[in-house]
Amino acid sequence: MTSNYKKIYTGESLVAQQIVTQLRGMGIEAIIKDEAESARLAGFASSMLGQVDLFVNKDEVEKATTVVEAVLKES
């Protein structure tokens, strides 16, 4: 199965939220995949608390990557 999305960030949830906010300001929609939250909602435990993956459409990876780099420099 092929996906139109590419992972641009893996790390802390708070940083991912900052990235998402800036991406939305540019008109780029991002998807946050939070395995720990999914596990919690299903009644399981997870050792990856606070770690998320951030995905954007493949066509927007270049612009999104510059935002990720800028946010990481600020942090």
C-alpha cells in the first residue's frame, strides 16, 4: 500500500504542536501519529510517552522541512 504522506519529524509532542501551528499558518495540513495515546485509548500501556510522528503530504515535504528545522533551532 502506498501513502501520499511522508514523516518529517519524530520527537516530543510539544515541539510537534509548534511545528503543526506554523505549518497550518502556511496552509499545510499535518497529521500527528501518537502511538502512546492510541495505546492508552485502547487500554494498553506504552513506553513511548510524549513521542509522536508528524506527517505531511509528499508534495509539501520541502516547505515543511524548513519549518521543522526552524522550530528545532528555536528550541
